[in-house]
Amino acid sequence: MKKILIFGILLLLQNVLPAKMVIADTIGQEKIVRSLALSLTQDRSVEIESARLTEALRDLRQGKVDLVLSNYKLDSKQRVSMNVNCYRYALAPLLAVTNAANKIDNISLENLKKVLKGDILTWRPLGGEAYIINLAIVKDDQPGMTALYKEFLNKSAVKAKYLPVSNAQGIGVLASIKGGFLGICGFVNLPLAAKPLAINGVRPTIENIRSGRYRPTAEYWVWISDRDDFKNRPGYKSALDFLQLLRSPEAVRLIESCGFLSSVKPNQRE
């Protein structure tokens, strides 16, 4: 009788107590995702662990974590072989910004790389005047910098001399006071003194960024197991609820308040 009573109490607690959701963070976005998770799932316990991608995938397949955060998209064959689904939830485009008065409004990826490598020092090769390019780049941990180093420079360093800026707002200030200015930053609302350049003729509009026409842009994904034997687990159900909540207007506002751009359909399979 005592064993039956204990079992009944444990079963009741399982149904009443909030299910803990465990998230493996492989991209250093714990602060952002914790804010999202706690704001969207206040009735649940959330645990976020830093992990390497291979370790996180192993733990996901073994049921030790419920979600994995990654900046890597699995293709259809990988998803099937690994029994994993992945969903895009945020974007971090790299913007090239100049003075509003600058007649240049487009730059090629190749020329932008040459500027960052120090091979182009003035605006003349870009179609402008022979003014020195005053280059400024926001800190490495700001939105958009993953696109700079991973998607754009293939993890190589910037070799040109540049002024480091603490945040994207500093880019806007410099654009208003420095002639021949070129700033590199993430997705922000820039002041009238600054304008974003088109890259390879494609302007960094929200539509172009979300559709993938505008590059470079880093994509952030959340992975969840697709194993049938995991789908009745409390943590799995919490993870599905979290993915559903990522569609809400509140989630969009939270993502964009962190300097990222919310994906159009962050809970749908890409």
C-alpha cells in the first residue's frame, strides 16, 4: 500500500510540477535565450548549458537536452539520419554603413573584403572621391559580427586599421561627424546621418534579409529531436511549447530588442 501511495504521489507531482526544459547553447547566446525562455515560459523551469556542437547533438539524441541552439542549418539528409528537426528563429545581418551625404550607395562583397583587408584605402576604387576611408567596426560580441567572421571572412581577421566602437549607436554618431566614413555593424535603426549600403546591388531590407537575398547574414537555429519515443517526455512537450511561443509578437519584440532580426517563420521547418 505504501509503495502504491508513493507512486501515486510521484505521478501527481509529475503532472502538476512544471517540466524542466534543458537547452544546450553552442553559440554563446545564453543571455538572449534565457531572456526569451523566461519571458515566454514563466511557468516552467529552464536550464541553459554551454556546450560544443558535437556534444550538444549527442545529448539531444540521447534525450539529455530538449533543444540545441546553433548557427548551423542541417540539410534534409542530415535531419533524417540524425532524427532531428531544426527551425530558424533569428537573423544577424552584417551592415555596411556610410555617411548619408556619400554618393556611394552600393558596394560589392569583393571590394568590401578588400577594404577590411586593407587593400583598398580610399573611396576612389569604389566609384567615389580619393578620400581616405575612415573604418569603424563594432565589438566582436555584437549582432552581425558572426556574419563578418564566419559567413564573410571565413574566420580570418580584419587586417585594415579601424576604430573599434562599443555598439551600433556609436556607428551612427561617427557617421554624422566623420567624412569618408564606413562602418560595419549589425541590424539597427540608424539615424538620418547614416545610410546602409546595398551589397552586390541588394539593399538590406527586412524582406531581402529574411528571404536570403541579402548577404552576409548569420542565421540562428534551434534543433529538437524527432524521435517518436521522446515525444511523450515532459521536457519535449515544454520544448514544443517554447517553439510555438517563438511565433508570438512578444518573442519578435524580444529578439529585435537584442539587436537581431526575428525570422519570418521561426517555428516552421526551413
